Amino acid sequence: MNADSAIPLIDFDQFLNGSTDRREQVASAIDAAFRSVGFLYVSNHGIDQDKVDECFQWSKRFFALSESKKNLIRRPPDKSIYRGYVGVGREKVRERVCIKESFDTGNPDEDEQTNLWPPEELLPGFREFMEMFYQECSKLVRQLLDALSIALHLAPADSLAQFHEASLFAMSLLYYPALPTKDLLSGAHTRIPAHSDFGTLTLLFQDDVGGLEIAEPGSANTETSAGFEKEGRFRRVEPKPGTVVVNVGYLLMRWSNGRWKNTVHRVVEPPNSTIGGDEMTPARYSVPFFASPDPATVVEALPGCWSEEVPRRWKAISAGDYLRRKRQAVYV
């Protein structure tokens, strides 16, 4: 498996604070990364590292609670609800059960989804911090969408951020418990099998354990997640302090008419793991933030992404209907 040298690192400060020319250069660099890899690292992204560190501290405190206390805010059985605590074995990808726990939250102002929080006396300050961090990530998503709109020279009427006004995003705290390394290497257990995200953009903050890998385009005879898992090659996405990993979701790939890659990825054992003996793979924590268009959005090829020479690859699709189907398929 190759290292992450081909995954670009973008300094976002020049977009946030630079001249018009600098902003355009950063936008072009993001465009190039999404066209070639579909993933990138972003440094100087505007979210203070102290806040990122504190988010991981809160995550560890939450998952250290007893199962009974976490189950006070267990995700309801109704699969149309995507909020609350999800225990080990309650989430699946391609019919394979994931060995992880999650706590999922979203926009506190959303009408259809109500966030579930532990009692304040159980984790004082947890809700306040998480709602603040959600807003920080929402702001960064909009700035990245602005960069992509500049890269495509979109008119204001077609700019991507306007289709995300409702901020119906999802933020997850993820905890992968320690496991015998031989169970991961043998396939007896999986953290997350190969898959691709289905929204617009995903932000990912990860700890220093490692295990995230992305598929190398063209390394399998099919572009399906299952095909890459079976015969494809994967590249490690090593943790880089001070950065956030950003990747393209399916709807953004479709919006761009395939210009930007919706790359298959997975979470496996960290590098240098061996199958012999009683070695344990350490616990891993990460914080993904999933951005999606407003439900009423009709996703179809954007101006500049199609022509007579490059026809539209897909028909128009309702973002809300698509996301609803995909989300309901995730939970066991």
C-alpha cells in the first residue's frame, strides 16, 4: 500500500485572507486535487487547533460513559431519524457490520431531525461545545463551496453555497474500540469496509492512530466499492497534525458531471500491523462532518461541466430523495 504523497496539501489561508488572484489560485488547486484524487488535506482552515483538540477530548469523555448512560440518547428505531448514539454492530456498510460507535448530531435549528443530548449534569458543557463546533465546520464547508464555485466560474445564480442554505449537515463523533489485530487483518471484523460518501463534501478530523485508506483509481476492473475491496489498491491517508481531510461526495461528483472524483475509501488496521501473536490494534477516534444539499435541491450537471463534446452523464436527481434512501440503508 502506498503512502499519502499523492494526496495534495492545500494552504487555505490564501483563500480566506488573500487577494483575488490568490483566492483563484487556491480554488484552482482544490479543483485539480478533486479531479485527480477526490481527497485533499487542508491546512490553515480557520478552525483553531485548540477547538479541534477539545472536540477529541469531549469525544473520549462521551464514549467512556457506561453503555446504559450512552443508551439514554440511543438513536430511535425509526430509520428516518439520524441523531443520537449508535452502538457497536448497529451500523452496516454493504451489509457488513462496522465495529465502531458513533454519536450523531446536526443543525440545532433543523425541524425534521431533533438532536439528542446527554443530560447536562452527565457531561456539563458538552452540548454547548458541540453546537459551537458544528457552526465552525458549517462555515468551513461554505468557504470550500465558494472556492469550488470560483473554480468553475459559476454565476451567482448557480453558486454551490446557495443550495446549502439550510445547513442540514451531520456531524459524528466516531470511536473504533481496540481489537485484536489478527481479527482485522483476517477480515473477521471490519472498522468500515470500502465505501464512498453520498453527500457534497466531507470534512474529517482524525487522531494519530491511522487506518484511513483511499482506493487508487483504475486499480480495479470496476468502480464499485466491492470491486475495489476485492482487487483494488489502496493508499494510506496518514494523519497530518493541523489539517482536515476533505473529500468529494457522490452528489458533488454528479453535480460536476464526473469532473470531481467520489473516491472509495475505508478504515482498516494502522500501518505496520502484523497478524501474529496477541497484538491489539489501538482504539481510534475521528470526527467526520458530512455536508449535503438542501432537500429540495435538484442535482444536475453544472454550467461549465458539460458540452456537446462532454455530454451530461446523469439525469437530474432530487437530493432529498436520494439522501433519504442512502441514510436509511446504513442502520441495522
